[in-house]
Amino acid sequence: MGGHVRSFDGLTLDDVPVVGGKTASLGELHRLLDQGPARVPEGFAITADAYREAIARAGAGPRLAELMAGLDVADVADLARRGAEARRIVYEATGTPELAAAIVEAFRDLKVRTGPDLSVAVRSSATAEDLPTASFAGQHESFLHVRDEDGLIEACRRCFASLYTDRAIVYRVNNGFAHEKVALSVAVMRMVRSDEAASGVSFTLDTESGFRDVVFITGAYGLGENVVQGRVDPDEWYVHKPTFLQGARAVLKRSLGTKHTRMTWRRGGGLATRPVPRALRGRFCLTDDEVLTLADVALRIETHYSQRAGRPMPMDIEWAKDAVDGRLYIVQARPETVASQRSGAEIESFRLKGSGKVLVEGKAVGERVAAGPVRIVREPADLKAFQTGEVLVAPVTNPDWEPVMKRAAAVVTERGGRTCHAAIIARELGVPAVVGTGDATRRLADGDRVTVSCAEGETGRVFAGDVPFEVQRLNVADLKPPRTHIMLNLAQPDLAFRFAQAPSAGVGLARLEFIIGEQIRLHPMAAAHPDRVTSARDRTAMARLARAYPSPRQYFVDRLVEGAGVIAAAFWPRPVIVRLSDFKTNEYARLTGGRDFEPTEENPMLGFRGAARYAHPLYADGFALECEALARVRGELGLTNLKVMVPFCRRVDEARRVLDAMAAHGLKRGEGGLEVYVMCEIPNNVIQIDAFAELFDGFSIGSNDLTQLVLGVDRDSETVAFDFDERDPGVMEMLRQAVTGAHRNGRHVGICGEAPATYPEIAAFLAGLGVDSISVNPQSLPRTLAIVREAEADARQPQNKPGAIP
């Protein structure tokens, strides 16, 4: 039997038939990571041949085959009976003196090499395990902190027997593996003392979206079982692969988990779950340097396995930190088999197949259809009753409601236009919203079953009951890009990895104020001057937000770096145009600490907003934090695809002051290739476009504000909403002048308002003018691509006159 024990350092991936996927991978990793910053603990394997020989000697094969014959895994009681009998047969067969002697001999040798205080982890490794499409993860048993010879023999026998756990039997049946063709090896590995340190899992992709350009790392205090099995809310980190490999060694994003408990080794033997002290819960379980070490190792592993496979091979890697020597160890690596197996990104298109009684109407947002029961929310206290899948109906929403909106099937509001908070958030969450209905909370009632449709043009409707609809899913590979760059409007970093896989030319508008309002929730001036916050409630909220950071200032800047950085990383190397904050005073005042820094205005839409704030004493210190964050995204993170855009810049002199302030805070136009754009959304931007073109590298037309100021219509007013129309000849003429004026000066010009997505004729008109880019919400991308391709084809026909106003 001695020939059936193999040391890790003598194994490679070619030994899967001998020691199973898990242990063969440990041997491969042992060679790859030897003497590196994170390595594999010492250990040995009991081969699958040892299992096969034991089964054969005991004559157990036919009995196991008979037990599994004709099994219906849906019959839970019969499955449990047969599984228990199979485990008993294997346990008895693997209890031979010869096998026990070989295990003890290898254990004693390992103790000589590692020291007398040795404890080991005993893990099952099946010969059909860790395949690119079937990992077998969690199907077989593992045992931790085994210290004595008798305990080791017992653990090995129980591992062998776990080949027939109920879950492993079902897994093999569902994945088409014959029971008798799968054997089991056992890995015995020096136990890393992570019970007094930390452990977790690294993935070389984003597990939610399947996005391949990040390393995603999770970790918590104690043994890794808590993280792997999902019993604890871990810390999370992202590292961006392309820029990391170019030398920008920085963490892209970090999220603090609650980490309430940790699994540790009980001195008297066995494992225990203990609470984590509050002070430790408020800190990350790894330093940034340790996270970057794990990212570096993960990339080496992914590269190595991909080269061996001859194709990209995203990896799922378990790591542990040893409390004794302080080192990081890799204790398992296998191909990731869930997110990496998804087909190419799809974009959905919705269409009603029936009709019904219309209960309320408003403006359509999101081009989607959804059904569910109504939940009326008139005030924040009502949110407690909200259930996942309900239709949120409210007078108006605010940024604090985003967690609930993420669980909503649809959103209906009484107030607001197509650019209100509810509309913008609903677009990015991918849920339909009908806004500006006027009386939805009176016409609808809790529990009413309704269908919310935004798939019928600019009018959104709420129907009684369930109206049938269909969804078309378009593969991105089928969407051919036109000459005009079609970009995305995006504000929520959480959705960036998913939408980055769509065939866009980048991000034409990333709204900084939504990152501040939705994710940071702290007023920039309060972050810069926490001592000037007078409200005790706000001071408490500020302390809670910044609890894991040295100061509110650091919290604000770091979170803004992460928010803007994630969007820039997701679309790298495509351009990402980040617009500096464009809150209105009433919106800023709602942020934590905001009431101490904001004036009260009768008409905030035309007041202290955009560029007017940046060099003004009331906001200059807050603007400095915005600039610091964006400079770090370009510098520390290496995301030089980020461009900066100045919103609502009324006059040329104001533009000069803003550019001077930006340069003073590390964002100098032209330095390091930095391009600075300006929103073209005020008639004066169009009238003086030649002067603005001397100061900026490009323009982005904001059709919402431009229409408001050309027509003199408050775009947030439901009362005069009938007069707000981007297709008005005066607005169309302004669009024409903006495009031709920018091109006259050799400047890039795009449009980032919702007009091209709402009105195909505007998209066609702009494409005919030769606009450089059209930026729309992700759900509008397929339709806009098709419209622009058609417009470009028409413009090539001799009889057409490009740029004619519809």
C-alpha cells in the first residue's frame, strides 16, 4: 500500500486519474508557487488506486453497483437509505491494516518536516472533480485540525465513504457521471492556522456578471468554511486585471462585511463558532498589500491554467492566512464553473401581447414590462412592509429608497419627469417605471395585481391584472455597431460590469452626483468640515458611514475613487466621461450634513448648481475632494480612460475659473493625457461654442436642460409637461448648431440626454449631422444601434440631405 501515497511536490495536473482534481491541482500549485509570496502548505495524497484496491479486495464493487441500480434520486427516502448503506460498505472496505500503516507512515514523515505541533486538514478529492464544467465542489467530506494518527485514519475512511453522500450521488446523476467510474483520493495537508487569522476565496472574474477583467476576493476571520458555505457576510475586494498588470498596484473596490462570527479550533478538540469583537468587525480582515498579493497569485494561477488548457480558464481559489507565521497560503484552486459558463451578454426587448384596463398613465421609463402586487409607500416608514417583487407606488422617491427599489418589480410615482430620481435609478436597475402619473396612490391600492408597461413608446401605463407580454433576448454578437459611437449613460457602479459587456463605445455620461447620493450619502462639505455639522443626528450618521475610515474626508474620497474607478475599469480601455457633480441645492441639502452648507432657493434648477459651485467659497473645499478622487482614479488606479466633464457652465469666464481650480487640485487639462469636456446644455454654450472650444476638448449635449432653457419649460413640472418636447424646431436647430459648431472647431461632440432614446427621429437626425457619439441608457442600446445604422445608410444615398430638420 505504500506506493499508494504521494507527496504534493511530486504531483501535477496530469495526475487527476491518480489523485483526483483537487489534489492534482494542489501538486501543480505547489510547483508553480514554490518560494513565492503565497504558497501551498506541505502535504500528501492517498491515491484513488488505494481506494479502488480496497474496494476490490473487499468485493464491494458489485454490492455498490447493485445499490445504485435503478435509483430514483427524486425518492428522497430511498436515496437516503441507499446512500447510508453505500457509505457503510466503503467505510468498512477502506479500514485495512495495510492502508492504515501507509497513512501513518506518511503522517509521521510530514511531522518530521513541519514540526511536532502538526495538525492537518483531510479533504476528499474525486477523480471526476474540478473539471471545467463540473467542479463537484462541496459534494464530499472534509475534516479540519486532525492531530493524532487514529483521528487521521478515521477521517480518511470517512472521506472515502463520502463518495456516496446523498448530494454526491445526486450530483453524479444530474451531470451524467457513472458511479462506478468515479473514485476518490484523500489529500492530507498541513493545517493553516487561519482560525486565529483570516481566510476566504478569490475568483478571477466577477461572479455576478461573469465580467473577466477583475479579481474578486472575499474574506473573513477564522476558518474558511464560514465563507465558502455562506454562513458569514465577508469583506470583499476587487482588483482590475489590465491596469494591475501594467503596474497600477491598487485595490479597485472594497466592501466591509459584518463578519459577526468566526470558526476556530477548540483547544480540547473539534471546532467552535465564536462571535467576532465589534472592533474587529469594523476593520477589514486583510490589508491592501495582502489583497494585492492574493490578486497577483490569482493571476499567476489563472495564466498558468489557461495556458495548459489552451483557452481562458477563470479560477476559483481558496486562501488562508496563518496566524503563526503571518503568511498567505493557497489551499485549493479549481476552474470556476458557474459565471464563466454563461453565454455572451444578452440585451432584452419587451412587447405586450395583450391589453387591459388602464388604471394610470405617465411617462415611460425603462422600455420594460413587469407585473406584481401594488405596495403604496407614502413615507419611509411604509418601506418596512415592502416585499420583493411588489410594484412600488409613491408620490416621489428619494435616494434612501434605492435598496427597496432594487427589489421592486416596477416603480410608479405621482411626480417627476423622465429625468427625475425614480426614472434614472429605474433605468439603471433595469425595472420599468411610470413617473408623473399625478394620482397613482389614490387610484391604486395595496395588493392590487397590476402590469406596468413601458414598452409602448413615451407613455407608460399601469394595467389592471396580468397582461401577457414577451421578451426578446438579443445576443450582443448580433448587434453590429454603426460608425457613430453609441455609448451608455451610467451612474451606478454596481451595474457597470454587466453593462460593460454590451457592444457600446464606452460611457458617455457617468454621473458623479449619483455615486455621491446613492453610495456615499455624505455632503462633500460635511466630509471636508465635519466640525461644522450642527445636527446631532447628522453627526451620528456621519460617524456610522465613516466608521471604517480614519476620517469622514477619507471616507468620502475613497468611496468616490471606488465608484468612479469601477465604472472606468469596467469599460477599460474605452472612454468613460465622468461628469462632475450636478446636484441642485435642494438635492444636496438632503445628504447627511447638507443642511449646514446649502442655501435655500426658490428655483434650484436655475440656481447654485454645476460649474457655479466649484470655485465658490460655499463649495470649493467640497470640489477639491471630487478632484482628488478623480485624480487618484487616473493616477493610482491607472485608469487613464477616464475623462472629466464640467456641467452647467454658464459663461466662458466661469469655465476658466473651474479649469484653474481643477488644475490646482491635480486635474490639469492635457497633463497625463487628461481630456476635459463641457456639457452643452445652455443656449450660451451653443452661441459661444467657438470660445468654449478653446478651453475644452469636447462637448456633450444635455438635451434635457437645453430643451428646458430653449423653451422656458421647467422639466420637473407635471403641469407644463405638455410643452416639454425635444423635437421642437427651436431645440432641433440648437442641436444642429451645437454639432456643426463643435466640428468647426475640431472638437468631439456627443449627446447624453434621453432624447435620442425616446425619439428615434432625433437619433436619426443627429446621425445624419455626423454627431460623434450618442449616449443612451443600457435598455435603449439595441434600438438606438438599429436606428443609427439605418440613418447612416440613408445618409449615404445621394437623394438624401443629411442634417435636415424633421
